[in-house]
Amino acid sequence: MGLPPVVVGLFVSLFLWRSGPLGNLDLMYTPTAMILAEAIIAFPIVAGFSFCGNYQY
């Protein structure tokens, strides 16, 4: 249901490195980058709980 944290960290790192697509933002190793990675990790779990809560039996 969730995403593996190592995979999310790898993709966030690839995007935020200087040579990556978002490298010009200089967010690597900042609290903003950590919050972004945590939000990506948590989103599938929160969405799953939200959809299950709306399901009518």
C-alpha cells in the first residue's frame, strides 16, 4: 500500500541533485526536501485510509 522509503529517497535525491530537474532550487539536504520526501511517503497511506473510510458496505 505504501512506497518503500529507500526508493522515495532515491527519487527525491535524483530530482534535487544539482544536475537533476529541480537542482536549480538548491533544496538538497534542507528541511524542505525532507518534508517533501515524507509527504510522498505518507500520501499513499493517507489516501488509502481516506478511500476506505468513504466506502459504503
